[in-house]
Amino acid sequence: MKKILTLFAVVGLVAFSSCEGPEGPPGVPGADGLIAQVIDVNNVNFALNGDGEIIDFGFTLYPGDVVLAYRATGVATNGGTIWTQIPESHYYDDGSLFFTYKFNFTRVDFELYLEGFELNTVPTNLRTNQKFRIVIVPGEDPQISNKSVNKEDYSDYKTVISKYNIDDSKVKTINL
């Protein structure tokens, strides 16, 4: 009987000790590669036909990442920049569309451009020396995610950086 109890004790010890390994190191925020990126693009000049700039990210986006673009439209009373999400449309006095700041992107680059009517008449102060902020929010891989997709509101820059814990003091700058 003593031999059977010893046998059960040894088997139990082996079974329970193999269920758990050593504890790994503590997690590091962003170690999974899901870090929001912020890029300032300064001195963007649009051609009279609305052509703009195609700019490389310098890295490749993951499937599911969200790219947001904002244009500097003024200075707040606290001295901070006012960011307006693009597309951003401008209208004639009669309410018809004049032009729109637009952007598109691939996994390796993005394009800023103007779309509209009579683009050669867009005032110089709205066509030259423009500043944009590009925000890349890490997303779920749409191929492996089974979560339902919620349409997020990304129009308020301050809300976006707060929601995704973005440190916008660490901004990559591109001067064109």
C-alpha cells in the first residue's frame, strides 16, 4: 500500500509540476508592434491642377490599420494647433463645392491632393505652405478578426490621441 501511495505521489507531482512554466518578463507597452504613429508633413504645396504630394511612410502598414489625416487650420487660444480632419471641403458663397483637401493611402505611402472645380483659382494661402498631420491607428487584421466593426468618429484630433494614448510630442516630421 505504501508503494502505491508513493507511486501516486510521484505521478501527481510530475503531472502538476508540468502544467506551468516559468513566468515570463512583464509586458512592454507597444511590444506587440501596435503603436500609433504620428507624422507631420510641412510645406505641402498643391499644383494649380490640384496635384499634391505622394509621401512614403518609411514602413509598411499592417492590414486593418487606420490612417487619418488632419490639416492645420489655425492656432487655439492656448497656442496649440487647431487640426481639421480631411477630407475638408470649401464652398462658394452660393453653397456649391469649390474644392476639397483629400488624401488616400496604400500600405507604404499616402497622397495629399486637392479635388474640385477651377482649382487654378484656389487662393495661394490655401494652396501653398500647408501643414498636415497623419495619424496611423493600429487596427485588427481583418483577415483574422471576427469582431463586429464599429464606425468610429475620428473627426476630433484631441479625442483620437486621447483614446489611443498617442503621445503627440513624439512626432516624425517630413519637410517638403
